[in-house]
Amino acid sequence: MIDDDALTRDGLAAAGEGRVLVLACGALAHEILAIKALNALDHLDLQCLPAILHNHPDRIAPAVEAAIAEQTGRYARIFVAYADCGTGGELQACCARLGVEMIAGPHCYAFFDGIERFAARDEIDAFYLTDFLARQFDAFVTRPLGLDRHPQLRDTYFRHYSKLVYLSQTEDAALLARAQDAAAALDLAFEHRPTGYGDLASSLKGL
């Protein structure tokens, strides 16, 4: 399980010429490590910021900037594995000012599905889950919204949604069942859309 209370690191001891630091959202840790292993991207090191920052998107850009400052000079290149993620352009402005690259797109749902394909769907009535959110639904949706204590709030929060779309990165029957349970708990229609790693994989392989 990802530790969302602290920074997690993967192989930061031997930074040197040609090494790339991937500074990522903790919600992407499993996927990035899988892509790294599948493609033998041994020159990539991973450092994750807490996924719970998504509940406070105004804190993402400052946290990323602090992490970049901490690693400046230790890597040939730093890549930020976040999309905009609700920062209203602040993260992109931060990365541009610091001269580091980041993933294009509004959020992980878009780059998993493919940015152009996601935009073309124009699904304003869809609530999305990824593998991470299916796994952590209670921690990131149920409890923060108070639905465990006040279930009647469900209809207030989700009255404008008609379906839950599960964008799966892997074939996992247990996660599929969790996503279906989440849709039932929110009283939404369920749709499963296998995406694999989408643009995240091509972005990392391009490094």
C-alpha cells in the first residue's frame, strides 16, 4: 500500500549522469513502477508526493517546487508525473519557471484514456475511478466526503452524475469488483473502460 503520509523514494542513492528523476503523484506509484519494470527503464528513479494532495490541489505546485529544489543538482533531468490536477495552471507555470517537463493534460483520467479521446467524449456526468481510486475508494471518497457518517449526503454530492466509469490500468478481478461496489454505493450506472497505462507509458518511455 502506498504511504500517503510521507514522501516515498525509489533508488535515489545513486544519482548521476544520465539519471532521470520522476517526481510523481503517489496515486501513480504502482503504475510508474510497473512501466519501469516492463520497459527496463533502469535510469529512472521515482519520488512520490502524497496522493492525498489531490484533496487540496492548491498545495500541489508548492509541494512539487519544494521537492524539485531538494533534488536540484542530483539528476541530469527531472520529469513531473502530474497533469494539471486541479491547480488551475499553477503547476504548469511552476514547471515552466523551473525548466522541468510535466505530463500534458488536465488530469490522470485524460492521460490514461488518451487526451484527445477523453476530450472528445465530453462526459460531464461521469465520475471516474482508476486502479488507485478503486483500491482506495473509502480513503479518498467515502471518508473525506463524510458518506460513512452521513450517507444522505450522497444524493447532494452526486446528483449531477449519471454513471461511474472505471478506467482500469490492469486486469484485476478484485479491483473490478471494488469499482462495481463503488458505483452501487453511489447509485450510479457502471461502465468499465480498460485503458492500460495510456500516455503515462509513452511519456516515461520517451525519457
